[in-house]
Amino acid sequence: MTHHPKERANSLSRRGFLLRGAGAAAALYGAPGLLAACSNTTSVPAGAGGEQAGPGGLPLARPNRRVILPRWEDPIESGLKPETGGTFTVFNYPSYLYKKLLTEFGAKHDVAVQYTPFDNINSGLQRLASGAVTPDVMEITPDTLNIGVAGKLIKPLNLDYIPNLQKNIWPQLVDPFYDGESRYTVPYTCYATGIAWRADEIKEDIAAMDQPWDIFWESQAYSGKVALLSENRETIGMALLRKGITDINTEDPALVDRAVSDLKELYGICNIKVDDLQYQTVPEGSSWLHQAWSGDMIAGYIYYLPKGTPASALAYWKAPRGKVPVQNDCFAICSTTKKPVLSHLFLNYLLDNGIAYSNFVNFNGYQPPLNEIDPSTLVRKGVVPENLENSVLTDGDFGPSSLQYGTLTSRGQQLWEDGYSNFLAGGGS
Amino acid sequence: MYHRWLWPAFALPGVLWLVLLFIVPFYAVLGVALGTVDPVLFQPVPIWNPLDWNVGWLSEVLTRLGPGGIWFDVEVRTIVYVLISLALCLLIGYPVAYYTARHAGRWKGLILILIILPLWISYMMRMLAWVNLLQLNGWVNSVLMFTHVLSQPRDWLGGSASTVIFALVYGYIPYLILPLFAALDRIDRSHLEAARDLGASRWSAFRTVTLPLSKIGILGGAVLITLPMFGDYYTPNIVSGSPKTTMIGNQIDLYFHGGPQPTIGAALTIVMAAFLLVLMLYYLRSIHRAQHETGAVGAL
């Protein structure tokens, strides 16, 4: 059973005191003075809102609860010339940006572009905070944005330098709920979470099932070939959705415990596996049924489908709008940058129609939220096969009624992490 | 005065090495495990002063590891996997080391090189190579079906314990063979000849002379492979991926992976280290005894 953080023996520690302080901090929408009150990252501002707050006491954004984050410093002035010479460092997941495009950007602005990878965004932010890396720009996600802002690790933007945001990007993400007025971020890629499978091996018509997530609990025949994403939010969130619980940001221990118990049933049903290799294992056929992000199937089709295997062997399902978890990755400027103007230009470069599209179809497989991209055009151009058209998202998928994994309170994060640890331990079911 | 410090000074690099690369990092892990966490960045904030240490995380970890705790099964599984792997390594490795030390003759050097050869390639690469070999249509299944050992391909990578144990054995066995070989090679043949002259059979001579005299090598090799095996997490990840085959190292990896509770990972590391320390103390005691016994045999 997952332990509720309140039950922990260490609840009387200094840490517990700080966390309680964070939990009690006010959720002040767009309170501009919030961060100004923080002399360092460990300070937690007091407030009287009574709502749950995330790291640094910043309010928790949800698709139906837009948050404008306070600026901890003024953005750079408009009209400055970009810096040249030296190195420009991009901090991102490994192999998540087309190197050719980076080289071209470097050549255009007379800088050597260096690509520094991180394992995941949390550990990347920790490395940034420790001073182990000093990048100019980095990838960040909406659910880790609070850490970046509260820790003063990313800089406020001056959108005058980023006209492509307004010009090319879906309206829902020009002024997104997690970063109202795009004060700190621009969107990079977007994706949904669904099910990928080998249509030539799986007999069931998954898309036609009353509750397609049930397929994992009915996959005895495919034992050893079934896997879930190796992410605590995704696995537990999927088990919640299967039971019709659409609050995928719940911090109710009973709900999380129940979801973990359900996941543990999968040991005996299909000897469930966990990994994030679905973009490769499903096309190659070593996995037949996998929880997957929509971009995985496009990337899998482009890069990993063996010669002779038809595209029709791949299939993808995602729930209808309002029931499907969707997410987007972002880019932000790090506070360690010595080239703030050039960093703005880089963000603008990423949102250029041609650049973003090239990064998508020639390397990444994860679609950028460009107005000019629509599923039928991609199918017509042969970028995406017809049977995977549903893995392409549109602006409407990101409305206020969409499901998105948001930042949790510290206690919520512990609850989900411990729940996943319980599942990963493989004990009792 | 000069002579008094000369010889101890030779130990200085080793002492510095030990302090810098073992004692200081270990104290840092202790400071993290008994420390706190930055509530914004979720970075561990070590507490260096033992008087301020917070034992809450350790107590939490011990609760989880205890019977009925969420980690009890993975803890037992880890011990079972390591013990089976160790037994298999000994069963396979001892004859190889014995043959190399005693009967290989001029081929001794070549055999040793062949044993060490796989270590020239990274552990991860070797495991990934096995992933290819163990595929449904991989060479392992092809050979086993060709030789009629299997009638149909076996799904080795479907999340089975046997594959994880096999991979552990494959990955660590060279580290057992080398100290074993060194111990067996050092045994004075005159001891065996004396045993045979006194009427001992080959088996009896092995059981009463060779085996006891190679105890130091067995224990040394066992320690050398069990310590890293207990902390292994990538082997089950690569060749299985099933939660039913995870080891305790996977939990440490999970909590050190940028989440909000790195202190849990550090506390688990400390508990593991304490457990392994018990094994180490047993090893040191045994080695002391074995040296004493060897000395006695040598004196005969």
C-alpha cells in the first residue's frame, strides 16, 4: 500500500516543516510581487489564499485555471543586437532536436552551437541550479515550469523578439494556461498519450472497445509483449482514466492507491513491462501492445519500421477530446545565458514554419503546434500513413476542457512517486 | 627519523585515494540520507553535522523494507537473484579457474586473455548484444531449436527471472574467475602430492586440500561480484523490463532520478551499504581465519 506522506515518520523534520509551509502558501493568480519577496529559492512566501500551491508557492495551473507567472526580473529591452561569437548551448533531451538545424543557426549567427543532453527535465533543472551546466536555452515542460520560475532558473521573455509565436503557433498555446502571456516559455512539440499496438499481432479491435484502456487487463494472450510507459504520471494516470476518473492531477491517496492496485494486477495478467522504447519496440515487433505518446508512432513509422513491414502493421488509439491526456514541451531561456538576445532569436527560429516542420519530419517525429500542420495534409504528403492520422493533434485538443498532467504540490509529487515505486517493486498483487 | 616515515609514506597515495573517493563520497551520501530537501528545486540539502541528522528517511526506508512493506518483495527477490547468480558463477567459474591454473599449461595466458576479453567492451554494450541474441528470432533460439533443445522459440526477453539471472552470471563471472585463478595458481603442488602420498584419492585431495586453500579466492571473488550485483539495476532493465524482476537498485535509481525525494534513494543506499558491510566483515573474518589456516598448512 502506498503511504500517505502524512503517515511518514519524518513528518516532524525540518523538511516537513518547509513542505507544510509550501502547502499553506497562497495561490495568487499572477501576483507580481510573489517572487520579489523570495530572497532565495528555499524561501516560501506566506499567503492567505488557502489553495494548494506548487514549488515556491506558485499557483498550480490547470487547463481551466490559467496562471500568469510573476516575472522575477524584467525581460531584456527590445531592439538589441544579437550577441555573436563563442558557444551557444542548448540543453535538452538527447536526440530531440535536429542537429543540422542547430548548425545552420550557429552559422547564421556566428556561434558554435553545443547540444548538452539531460536525462529528464527535473534532473536537468537540478544540474542547472547547481551550476554544473550553464546553457543558454533549455527544454522545459509545463509541469516543471514552476520549479524553473521559482528557482529563478529561467528568464522572462520579451516577445518582441519572437514574432513567430503569434504568427505560426496554435492560439491555445500562444497564451497557454500554464504560462499566461507566454512570459517564460514558447511551445516546442505536442503529443497525446494513447495506445500503440501491432495490428498484425493483436486480435482485438481496441478502438472499438467500450474502454480501450481495458485491453491491458485483457492481454493474457500477449504476455511478455505488453508494456506501459516508465513514467509515474502516465502509468497511474492511465489507471485512473480506465476507471473513469478524469482528475489526473488528483492528490487523493485513496485514488492513487486504488490505481496502483489496479496496475499491480497486470503482473499476473500479462507480465507487464515498463519502458519508454515504444517508438522502436512496437515497429520492430518486440512489443505488441504499448502505452505510447502519439509522436512515437510517427517517429516509429519514419525511422524504425523494418523494410517489408507495411505501415498498416502499426495502429494507434487515443481517447476523444476531453478524455485524452495531452501535453506539450516548451523552450525557455536559462538565467545562465550570456547571450539573451540570441537566445530569444533561437526561440523564434524554433517556431519558424520551415524549421519546425523540418525538425518534425526529418528528425524528431514529434509534431510542433504549427497552424499550417493539419492531419490530412500530413497524410497527403505521405509524412504520416493514413492509419496513423489520429496520432496528429490539432489546436482544439488543447482547450480548457483538455486533460493535462499539471504541477502537483510537493506532497502530491511524493504520493505519485511512492505509488509508482510500489508498482515498480513488483510485490504482491 | 627519515627511515621512520619513508615506508609509511608509500601508503600515502592509497590513503588519499581512499579518503577522496570513498570516505568523502560516503559521508556525502550519509549527509544526504540524513538531510533534507530543497522544497523548490527538490535538490537534496545535506546535513553535515551529525548532531542535526534527521533519521526519518532511514526509518521510512526500513519500514518499507520490512515484512509487509512495499519493498519487501523486491528486497527478497534481489537477495535470491544474487545468491543464485553467485552459486552459478561458482559452479561455472571454479572449474574454469581450476583448469586454467592446473591443467592449461602453455595455454594459460591465452585462456586468461579470453576470460578478460569481454571486459574490453562496456557492460551495457554486452547486455545490449544479448538483447539481440535473445530475440524470438535470435541466434540463441535458432541454435536451441536446431539442436532440438527447444521445439519452439522461447521468449527470453518477456520479463523472466531466469534471463535476468543468466545476464547477471554472464556479466559478472569474469570478476569471480580471476581471483579464483590467482588463489588456485598459488597453491603449492607439494601439498597435493603429500595428500596423494598419504593415500588420499583425487576427490579427497581436492576436498581436503585444494578447496580449503582456495577459500580466500572463493570469498574474494564472491565479494567482488556480489557487491555490484546488489546495486545492479540496468541488467533487469535491459533484459527484462518487468516490475516482477526489478531489483533494489531499481528503486534507488527511481528516487535519484530527479523526483521530489532523493533522500529516500540516499537512505536506501545507506541501508544497502550497512547490509553489505555485514557481508564484508564476514569476508574479512573468514579471510583472516583462512590465512591463519593456510599458514598452519604451510608450516607443516
